[in-house]
Amino acid sequence: MPTVTPIIPEQIIVHLGTPASPASNVTVTFSDYIKNVASSEIYPTWNENAVRANILAQVSYALNRVYTEYYRSRGYSFDITNSTAYDQAFVNGRNIFEDISQLVDELFNDYIRRQGFVEPLFASFCNGTTVTCEGLSQWGSEELAQQGYTPFEILQTYYGDNIELVYDTPIQNITASYPGTPLREGDIGPNVTVIQTSLNRISQNYPAIPKIYPVDGVFGATTLAAVQKFQEIFGLAVDGVVGKGTWYQLVQLYVGVRRLAELNSEGQTFTGISWAYPDAIVEGNSGQKVSHLQFMLAVLAEFTPEIPPLTVNGTFDAATKNAVVAFQRRSGLPETGEVGATTWDAIYDAYAGISSTVLSRGELFPYQTSPAPAATVRDLQTQLNTVADATPGMVHPPVNGQYGVITRRAVMQFQKFCHLQSNGQINAATKKMLAGDVGELRFARTPRFAQYPGQNLRYGMNDFDQEVW
């Protein structure tokens, strides 16, 4: 796999009002934007460690908005607003504090992310006095700095231990991901591949959308059918053409198909996974697709006595082959013990029917690991942090093995989110729901649309020719 290289935008477009207001937009360099925000949000007389921590949070917050195309995918022509009800403060034309300016020059191309992810952290924050939130407390960060906390320790206090800093990120002009011209049947190239990959991922939650196989960058009849069904489901003009409206609807669904209205640092894995049909899976194979297969068969086995139970271990062993043969026999398919496209579709259709009508959460994929309730407080805290990464407003408890105030608060928030009794007690229902959510989230992480890389992409190029994030 090529190395994924993140970038800092040269400029950012700021809307001077709430998103829907008729206010004007201003374009400023990214570093000048952060200098303005920092000068508007915090005091230059604060301890330098607190100022540094706040600047890093502000950089990450803004980059997250740019990276996820949060506003552009909703039809707006800007990257971020200056409304503190939605984003962070920006006062057009204000004076910049010299001390803050110098620190921003040092820090504006550093940002926070979760370990193992590319996406900048959605580093929410508030002043911590008149307004409180689940992210960084600005006045609280000053108190921690006075106690000797380093900038990184301050950030860990509010965002959890599983964060890291990315340093000296390259600066490059970024434009919207939309290619600029509509894509239609007969087109070829990387942008078609983006469409195909995204539709395959979305189809796991909207099975009426036909899967595209192979993902080959060719806008053929299968891709046309998938685009038209997508447009029909989401109330778009059903013309089979991926114009700007359809493209950005794909962006929204691709990053938000799993209960993630704002993504909130669910993140992008470095390698990602493919949601197209797998090649034929046979005995001796191992990996993610085998785990997908085993999970679906394990669910079916709970409802179909003819299918023997099996363990989800990622290895196509004899037990898995027996389960496949049993399913094929019951479904009138050739009893080969191999899982090609026909058997995969049949298994998935049977699983989706059970999932949509019986399982409590109703998710039609992606694969969720078998429930593994937390054995220790540390395990519990790790699971809570996984859910918090994908849940706007949920607190990240420290992974310290102690059931303290923050951990109890996270448990209560999770219970409320899942419509359980919000009492902070770790009962069987809470453990089961938490384990299920963690399993779903671990397999929900998929790559997003890449930002425009700054040069033309031509048919035949691959990720080794051009590395984008």
C-alpha cells in the first residue's frame, strides 16, 4: 500500500454568518485563518502550553471541516462558518496578537488525529465557563497548563489517550472533490472508480442498490443501474448522470451512512476495505472477507437449524466449509463449499432479511464482531472511546483502569444514546449493546472521497503514481 499523505490547504473560505444566512464569504490563507480564530477565542496572556493546545485543536477542527467537505457536500460554497453555534470564532479584519501569530506560524501545519487514522480530529471545544461541552475546555486548559501539563497532555485530557500529533504536514491547494463535469455511461477513469467504490459501500446499508463488480473505473451498464437506483432512493433526478448534486449526495452518504451526521473523527483507516464482491472464497483463505462470511453464517445458524454454528475467526476452516455447504444445500445451490458471487449474494440476502426484521439495531452490514463484553474497567474504557470517536458529544474516558467520574459519565451517555436506563451501572444489557456497537464501528471505517490532488488524473494512473488523502 502507498503511504497516505495528508495536506494543509493553502486557503480556506469562511462564511461570515450561520450556514443558511445570506452573509458574504471571505477567502484567507489557512495560517491567517487560524491566527484570527486563536486571537478571537483565547487570550495571549495565557500559559503558552494552553495556547499551543488550543491552537492545535483549532487547526484540527478546521481541517476536519475541509477534509469531510462538510458544508460543500450540503451545497454551500464555503468550507467553514464564523458562527460559534456551528464552528469557531472568526472576526474578519481584526487585529492579530503578535505572540499568537508566532505560535501559529509554528503550529498551523500540525494537527491531531486518532492513532491509526488519517482524518483530522473533530476537536470540539468551548470556553468551559459560560458554555460547557464534551470537548476541550478553554479555561480548563489554562488551569491544566498552570499545573504543569504539556500541550499534548492537555489534549489527551480532553480527547483521550489514543490521539497523536501529525507534524509538518505539506501545504497544497485543495479544491472540491467534485470533478467539475458530470460523469455518465461510457466515461472511464479514477473518478468513476470513486463512484463505484462509494456505491458499493452505501449498498450495504441500502441493499436495493445493485453492487458493482468489478470495480474497474468503467461507467458501464451496472454502474448506470446503481446510480439510477441511488438517485431514486434519495429523491434525485433519475437520469443516471453523476452531476454535482448526485456526487455530493454520495459524499454525504459515504461518510455518514453509519449514524454519523458529522463523522466526528470516526476516521479513515490507512488501508480501507473493499465493499465489492470478493473473489471466490475457499477453504484455507483468511482475512476480512472470510470474517464477513462467517459472521453472516453465524447469524443464519441461529435461525436455521440446518446450518451448523461456527466461530468468527477470519480463517476459512473445515467448520466454515461445512456451514457453507449446508447453506448451499438448503438454498438449492451447487454444494461446492466455495463462496463465489452467487453464493455470497444468497448468503447476504438471507442475512439481510433477518437483520432488517429481527435484529434490534437493524443494520444491514457491515460486519460486526461477535459480542465481547468488557472483562476489565480498562477494556470498558477502550470500548467507550471507540464509540465516542463516532458519537458527537460523547465524552472520552481515560483508559486508566479506574471507574471514575468521567468513565461513569461516558457510560451514562452511552446508555441514554441506546435508550437504556441511564444509571451508570455496567449491567448485562449495557455490556451487550456496547460490544455490539464496537463491533459495528470497527468494520464501518472506510476511505472517503479524496480531495482534488492538485494535478490531472489520467486513465491508467494508480495510487503509486499519485498519493492523495
